[in-house]
Amino acid sequence: MSLERLKTARNRTIGTKQTVKAVEKGQAAMVFIAKDAEEFVVRDVIRLCGEKQVELVYVDTMAALGKACGIEVGAATAAIVKA
């Protein structure tokens, strides 16, 4: 269900750097994290989401997250950005 929201979202970020920026600026409405992503890659995103009280959704694989974002490679993180 939540992955469908990401697929249809008009505004989103893909990748850890862009997701961190969106969370820091208070623009992220929901953040998606791949369960198979390296811990050191997603640790800051998880911490920031806790601090900023942004909803976290875990996705089984980076490949599934990348596909939901419409890209042909895996993604460790993505976010739906407030309009």
C-alpha cells in the first residue's frame, strides 16, 4: 500500500543524499528504506526521521524500492516530498 503511494507521488526524492536533505528541511512526508541496504548508508536517514518525526516505511529490497521509483537500479532510500 505505502509503496503504491511512492509510485504515484508527484514529488519524491531518490537516494540517500537527497532524502537526507528533504528530511533536514522538513520537506519529507514519508521515507522509504530498503531492508537490504548497508547500515552505514541509511543510519543518518533513520536517525533524522526519528528526530523530525517522519514516518519510516521499510521495503524488502533495494531493487523493489528502485522499481517503485521508476528507475532500473536499486535505491537504498527514497521519500515522498510535501508539495
